[in-house]
Amino acid sequence: MIGLSVLNDPLNPNPFDEALKGDELALSGVADMGHVVEPGTIDTSHGTILYLEDVTVSFDGFRALNKLSLTIDAGELRCVIGPNGAGKTTMMDVITGKTATDSGKVFLGQTLDLTRMNEPAIARVGIGRKFQKPTVFEQHPVWENLELAMKADKGWFATLRARLDRDAQAKIEETLEVIRLESDARRLAGELSHGQKQRLEIGMLLMQKPQLLLLDEPAAGMTDDETMELATLLNRLRGSCSMMVVEHDMEFVAALAGETGRVTVMAEGSVLAHGTLDDVKRDEAVIESYLGR
């Protein structure tokens, strides 16, 4: 449940409590970076926010990911396409700590080894994930959905004393404007259309101030108008955080990638092709594996 997965755990207020599967978090390569790195922060000084190298995941002998390697730049919006069974969702499961790797490296920035962290800790250090089906608190108004998702101390005592300060109210109002639900702020979330719920859930993730957003087929089930409205929203978010969008709707991908955006094509657990949308659409291997003639 994405709305809840990114909220602070009242029994684990420190983002790094129980985050490690064994030893302390490895700060790989810090000595070679030429500057001081604060433990637990995302270091994108080299321009990369997500780094996967030779990641392999097997289920009962089937390789869902087969030495998968890719990088996402800080501030980039990357579209990932490919046939069903290509490993796209498994890749997101690995990044968010839901699925363990057999081998390979997965780093957030230069120092945070995601393979050594659990799901709640990964969410708290700045990765938000949206699944295909929207998950919102349907019996609560839109405003309260955003308030509940706000990055704050969620311990029972803090919750009892909680009062929205001006900064918090301003953040909610700003997010309502970004997701274009200002006029629906007092409506129950359950009364929203499918497309509006999708935008609300993205707003809930934005309340967590994510550094990296993972969106798994966010346009699924939308009308054409809703799809283009979502594309407009994601394009407005460019630069505020990095995004990885897994999608099948090629018109939606085109609206996000434009002429110069990078698109990654996956097949059989690996990267099949990479480049602009025009580049990958002309790639013979992509045509054969995914797009067809």
C-alpha cells in the first residue's frame, strides 16, 4: 500500500534502524570521492542517483533479471518499456527492497547500498513507489490524504499533539495545485475518478519529498484525456526529483520522453536497447521483441 509504505514507522523513527541486514551501512568509495559525505545521505555528486550493475534475480530456476545494468541521472525522467515478463516490475521490487538479489550491485547515489536495507528504510531515505492500481484513503477527504502522507514524526504522542503549522498547510496547498485537485480538496477520495486518484497518490508521494519516484504503469486504465493530464503533471515535476516510469502506452511514453529523453527497453531480464524513443523504435531487436512491424 503505497500511501502507508512511505509513512514513518512509529516504532522505528530513525530511518536507519533495522535498515541493515547485518553489518553497518557500507559507504563504498567514499575515500575516493574527494569530499566529505554525510552517512545516510544521497550523494549525487557524480550525477547519478540510481546505479544497478549485473543484477541477477532467480525464481525457481527462472532468471527474472539477468545481469541487468543501468543508471539513472539525478533529476532525470526515464521511461522503461518492454514486453510482459521482461523483468520491469522485478527491477522495481529490487530497488525498493521487496525482492532480494542473487548477485549484483544496487546503489542510491554513491554510498547507499540498497541491497543491505529493508523496505521501510529505503522508503524513508527518499524512494517512493507507485503501483499500477491507485491506493488512497477513500473514506478521507483529499486534503487529509495528503496530510496523512506528510513526512513527519508519526509516533503516537506526536500524533496526539499534532497541529498543522503554516509550512505544512502551505505544502499541502502547493501539492494540491501541482496535482490539480485544488477544487476537490474537501471531497472524499473515494469519489474521485480513476485518473484523479492516480494524481492524488502521486501527491501523497510528493508529500514525502522523494528523491526518486518509481511509477509502474501509471496510465493504465485511464482515458486519453486523463493520460495526457498525467503526462503534463510528470513533466511539471521534472527536476524536482528523479523518476523512473514503466509503461506500455507508447503515446504516453512519447509525451514524457519527447525528442531527447532517454528510453530503456528491457527484455528477458536485461537491457535490450537504450536511447531516444526514435532510436529504440528503429532498433531491429526492439521491433522483433516488442514493438512489431
